[in-house]
Amino acid sequence: MSEIYASVNPGTGVGRYCTEARRTVFDSSAIQLREGGTWRPAGPAEAPWTDTRPDGRDFLCPGLKFVRAGANDHWTVRQ
């Protein structure tokens, strides 16, 4: 899951976080869900990769690259 709340820099047209977080890696791994008291890895029904080619512009940061590092339980975002 990746969700961005950002204010836009009027001089650049991109989210302020885009400049501030340059060279920062956002990683989410070993995502698990608890069901019936048991933890299990996220599967395609709960955590689908909905866009096969996410575009950084949709997140106010054109340089973002999205990597699906695991089937449904690991992703990485970087510039």
C-alpha cells in the first residue's frame, strides 16, 4: 500500500516530499494479515498489485520507481 499526502511546490509542480525524500527508499516487506487468530502473508485477494506500471507523476513525484519485490507481500519505492 502506498498513499501520499503532499503539498505541491508551486515552483516545481511536484510534491514537497519528492525533493525532501530524494534518495530515500520506502520498503514494505513481509506484509501479513491476521485472520482467525493466525498471521499469514498477504495474498492477491487482499493486496493485489493493481497497476502494473505505476507512474510517479500520479504520486506528485515523477522520479519515483515502484518495484514489486514479492508476490503480494513486499514492495519498494525509490527515486
